[in-house]
Amino acid sequence: MLFYLVNQDFMKEITFLSVLFAFILTCAAIAFGKNTLPRDAGRAFAINGSKSVGKPRGAGIIFILTFALSCVLFVPMTAEFVIYLILVLAAMLSGYLDDSSSSPWGELKKGIIDFIIAVMAAATYLHYNPNTFDIAFLDMSITLHPVIYGILIVILIWASINVTNCSDGVDGLCGTLSTITLATAYLLFRLFDLEPYFSHVILLMIVCILGYLWFNASPSKLLMGDAGSRAIGIFIAFAFLKLHHPLLYIPVAAMLILDGGLGLIKVSFMRFLHVNLMKNLRTPIHDHMRKNKDWSDAQVVFRFAIIQIVIGLAVVYGLM
């Protein structure tokens, strides 16, 4: 925050320094701290799940903390943003406690925590922002009753946390798709000329994820765990809320939604309605492509990334 007290002519230089600072700090912190992380026990039903056994897990606690420190140093700490940052840290901490637990937390426990965080986030957003959002391609603004909009925000945040978490099953996939989604959101912030401080925050999150990806590129040396994926998921939701175009989350995060979301739908139908809608489809989708289509890990990451980049570029171009 103290860097913004200087002449505004130096904002570009400050952003440049902050990006370098966040990336270098993330890489250094992971390099020195990775051996203190809990070790992954593998996943019995995941494709190539045995390859992750013994790797440091929960690296999200490192790069999310470096993100938070970078924000405190370089971004104005408004009351609204402080609450968002606390909620990102809360999502990270709940994920890390699960990562480090001797027995995985149950879905109910994690779901309740996600719901509480989402409700607090929705209340915060509606306190500081209008209950209005834009529909980009139709050039329309919609105003909803605060309670209805609050419910929709809770759904968005809960979904974003969980689809991002479910996509974390291939080296580099979750981090790469999240980076592309956030980079597209950054371009949209610049296109709409909105809140330069929050677009700066998006840049800091991107470079912290990239610092993690330096170590997570296949074959990975460590894993982000729920500590990383859950924090990234809630931050992505915040980005589209502050963009005031929450529906753009659907195309701009399409591959995260497709990869992680179909699994959530499949499990929900099987558990609550006892209907298997996708019996021939293995979920998450990245497992289907590796098992049923013989894609390598690198092919999954590159092809999913290519699809998301094309969609993102189409959205940006369509709104110019």
C-alpha cells in the first residue's frame, strides 16, 4: 500500500516491480519451503494417481501467502479488499488443513466451509457494490433483489471453488487454465476501464500461480493441493464479480467448468437421484481423455489450454 502514496506517475513502474517481486518471492519461497509440506498419499481411483505419491502437497499455502504479502505491499488496502483477501486466505487454510490431515475431510465438511465462505463473500460484495450486473454481448444491465443476487453469488463462488479444485489432477492443468482465465479477466478489466487496483491484484495472482507452475510442470516436483485450488477458485469468482459481468465466467472459465463441473453434476445425480447420466464418461474430463482417448498429460494441458485461449480471445474480440 505504501507504494501508492508516491506520485501516480510511478504506478506503471510500481506494477512492474510488484510483478517481479511476487514471482521471485513465490519461486524462492517454494524452493526453500517445499520440504516442509505434507506428502501426497496418491488417489486410488485417479489415472496415474500413484505417480503423485510422496510429492510435497499443499504448495498453495506458499504461493497464496506470497500473493497476500504482495497485495499488502503494493495494493491499497480498502476495507472491501481486505475482507476478500481474508476470505481467500480462509479458503486456502481450509484446503491446507485438509491436505495435511491424516484422513481426508468429508465432502459435507468441506461443502459447509465453502458455503460459509461464499455467504460471507456475497454479503461483503453486496455491501460495497450495487445489486446490478451487466450482460456484455446484449449491452444490458440487470438489477435483482439483493437476496436473489446474493444467492446467485453464493452459487457462483461455491461452483468456482469446486470446479477449480476438481480440475487439479494433471501436472500443470489447474494452474495453466486458471492463469488463462485470469489473464482474460485482466484484459477485460482493461477493456472496460474498470478498477485499476483490482486488475493489478489479478496480475499478482497470475504471477504467483506462474511461480508455482515453474515447479509443477510435468513431471511435477510438488502439488498445489486444495490449499491452492480452493483459493484460486474463490479469487476467480471475485474477479468476475468485480468485473460486474459475472456471466462472463461461463465462457472465460469454460474448460475449468467442463473439466471439473461435469464430475460434480454426475456425482450429484448419482447420489441424490440415483441416475447415472454419464455412465460412459469418466470424470473429471482430464481422466477421460487420458484413459479413454490415450492423451498424454502434456496433451491434456496443451489442448485444454488451447481451447480456453481461443474462447478467451473470441470473448475479448467480441467485446472490443
